Amino acid sequence: GSNCCDEYGVPQNGTVYCMEADTGHIRWQQYTPLPIMNASPCIADGSVFLADYHQFGEGTQLYCIDIETGDITWTVPIPSCGGGTPAYSDGAVFIATVRVEWDGMSYTLYPGIVCLDAADGTERWHTELPWYDNSFHGGVCYSDGYIYGATYNFYGIAKLVKLDAADGELIWHADSERTDSVPVVAEEMVFLSGGLVGYGSTPKLQAFDDETGAELWDTALVGGWTLQPAFAGGYIYAGLIPDSSGFGAYSNMHVLDISKEPGDDGFVVLVSQNAGGSPAIANGNVYSIGANGLYAFGPKIAEPRVPGDADGDGCVNVLDLLTIRSLLGKTGSAINPPEADCSPDGVINVMDLLCVRSQMGQGCR
């Protein structure tokens, strides 16, 4: 799969930016002739892979960009790609596309998935799927030798597909809600968020059997065609589409235990009303956007210790002087609590007493 480093590739209006994660400093930027539509870059093996967009596929390209310099390593033309975040595995790049044909009266859509050699962009295989009312507007994911993708159908039932990553053979397909989301594969199941309010569609999260494609269950507690769920530690994290087209802020972030099914006790582990937008998981936290901004969920972050607060009560006062005096002469691991070494020089001495005196009153209310 792809990996993230200490820099991030971010597409914006036909420009890809590489920024330092700690500071936001722009290391480099690279331009594309066409806009980049709702797609994220895939970062793997020192390269950034992403595609630009044209409604009818004219001039659409997949790019390979050197992550260190921002130089374009190669580009190849592909059919129309909107929201097509690539996937990577073992020297191969996979991307969902839509070939568009015009007969003088109407357009016909030909959804497909393309596999390219990551070294030079040479096409390895291209599987075109026979559902002409469907189109791919989301990315694909790779898992254990297979590629998964899901379509959007403006007129009815969409399709979830599983392909062999080696040759593009269609393993199975299943009816699903229309979506721009990427399937999530975990614990021998495939999870898909899709649907919208109205148009014969229902927002939901669906679970399918990874081996057969059979639908196992669905829930309307969460889901929507523009939501990307996340998985970690046996749990699915997902929010609920707003009562509109799905362009507003998601809410009702749920944590769902995938060892259970809807209706089982413990299926819903936690719910937050504050956020629900496509979650990201990093550094032990879950991040999601709500109507009022960005939220982080996770272990409580300890407040920094006030300098000179030797006893840890949050206030520098005479009690801290008494703590220091009781530890005079202590060194190394014998200094307990370690914060008593206020100077800090590895030994409790008169310098620590002076340090506490200089901070007297700090943190006190």
C-alpha cells in the first residue's frame, strides 16, 4: 500500500503542493494543465501519483511526481477521472476511470479500472465494466492481491467490484448504493459508504462478504455518498450525511464494532454530535470535521507541568520549596518526582530552590 512520510502532497486547483507536516512550509509545487477534482494523491516509494480531470476525458492524465524534487517523472493519458485517488502495490498503480463516448445525441459511460507500471506508466491491464449507466468518481483500494472500487449511478443501483490485481479479472460484483467513496477492506469484510437523500437512494453504510460479495448487513445510522469511513483496531469510524445533497457538514460520528451487527448490543460504541466528516486516524487520535470546524478525538492530552511545580499540584508555592528541601542531594533516578529538578542539572541542590523561588505564584488561582 501507500505510505505517508514527513511531507504531504496536496492537490489544489491544478496545483500539487508538498508541505512540511510540522510547519506547513511549502517545499515545492507542481502544476497540471487540468484541474484536480476531489482526488487525493497516493504517496509510495518516493513518488506522488495522482490524476487531473476533464468531464469528457479530453487530455486527462495520470502523473508520477518525484516526492523530493517535485519534478514530473512521467505522465500517461487515461480516460476521464474525477475523484480518482490511485492505489499502489508492489510497483503497480491502480486507478478508476470513465471512458465517455458521444453519439451525437447522448453520452455513454464506460467505467473501468486501469493498472499501470509505477516505474514508467506502461499499461499492464485495463478492465472495462459492462454497466453503462455507471461511472467511477472515487478512488480504488488495494488489499491482499485485490483491487476494490465502487461506482456512482445517476439512475439507480450502483456496483461494488473486486478485481484480481495481477490481471484485472473481475472476481465478483455486488449491487450497492451510489457513491464517490472508496471501499474499506477489514476483517474479511468490505465496507462501503453510499447513498443520498431522495432520488430512490438511502444514505447508509453497507458491509459485504469479502470472499463472495454477498451483502451482510447495512445501517442508516451513518453513511452518505461523499463520506469516506476509516477503520482501526476493529472499529469503523463514520458520520452521517446532512439532510441535503451531501455537500453540507456531516455529523453524528459513530464508532462501530465490526465484530457485531446492527441491532446487537455493543454495535455502537460511541457517538459524537460535533463532527462526522470523513475521519482521519493518526497519532492515536481520530480527526473529523463538523459544522463548527475540526475536532480531534482520543486520549486526553496532559497539560504541561508548570516550571517549579515540584509536587504537581499546578501551583508553585511554599509546598514546592518543602518538596525540594526533602530531596536535597538526590541524583538521577532517586529524584522523585523528576519535576523537582527544576534547574535541571540532574541533582537536587540550591539551584532548584532558587528556580522555585523565581517561579513562585505561577499556575496558582
